[in-house]
Amino acid sequence: MIVLCGIPSESPLAMVAAALDALGADCRMVNQRKVAAFDLALGIDGGAVEGTLRLDAETFRLDEIDAAYIRLMDDRLLPELASETDGSPARRHARAFHDGHGR
């Protein structure tokens, strides 16, 4: 599976998504504007990184992901978080997700 990360309407990400769709590739979109609906859980076991990525109602083991195309904007500038105060739960969640800390 290929994971595409960013704003889906952004031209480069939209073109990659369209090309992969035309190829019939197994892809999932991490729409950065929906960061509140996502979760990342990471751990280290025997020197290997393992974990899960939850996108809406789907959860994937990291070892199911073959590739990622990442075009994230600074999460502090996301319009969806504009009304959130610094340190709010939504901003902390977004920052942890973008930093790869997950839970």
C-alpha cells in the first residue's frame, strides 16, 4: 500500500494520486486537514519500529505500508486549527501526529 500525505487538492499531490489511481495502485490519502481523525502508534520491538496508522475507520500496521509520498504543510497554519489556542488538545494531537509521536 502507498500512503499519500498532505492536502489532496494541492496540484502535486492530486497528480500523484490520479496517476496511482490510473495504475490501480492500492493507496490511502492522509488528508492533512482531517488530522483529528487520524492516529499513529509507534513502538520498538527487538530493534525494529512497528506500529499502526489509523485513518478514519481503517487501521493499518506500518509493515503494510510499502511507500509514502509526503507533502505536509506546517500544521500550525492549518485553517482547521485556526480557532484552537496554543496547547489545546486538537493542536497537541496535530503536533504529535506530524512529529510522528502518535500516542
